[in-house]
Amino acid sequence: MVLARRGRNRCHDRSMSARPAELSSIATALDDLCRRVTAHADAADVDKDEGTARELFAIERALTTANRRLARLSAALSRR
């Protein structure tokens, strides 16, 4: 599904305020997705599919980075 993009780094088509419960839910989903990607990357590594493993490990790093950024945002919002 392709969502409308307006402005820089927006991935939804309507304004939404960041709510702690929603951010927590997103963090949980990212954690789960990261674990699943890691499992596939490990399997590709065992199977000596280096190209696939390399890409999946890069995706894992990106998801981990996104989750860290989300955690920092959540912490900053909770201090407001």
C-alpha cells in the first residue's frame, strides 16, 4: 500500500499527534520485525547466501536505529 507523502519524511496522509501508547505499540512492532528479519538473516548466513544475508543484516541495523530514535522521541515527549 502506498500512502500519500506530504512534506519531508512524512509517511501518512493526515496529521497525527504522537501519543505514548501509539509510540509504544510502534516500538513493539519494530522489535518484532527486527527479530524476524534477524532470524531470516541468520538463516541466509547459514545457507551461505551472502548477498541476502548482507541485505537483511543492513535492514536489521536500520530497524534497530529506527527503534532507538523512537525511544529517544518517546523519552523526550514524556518529559514535556
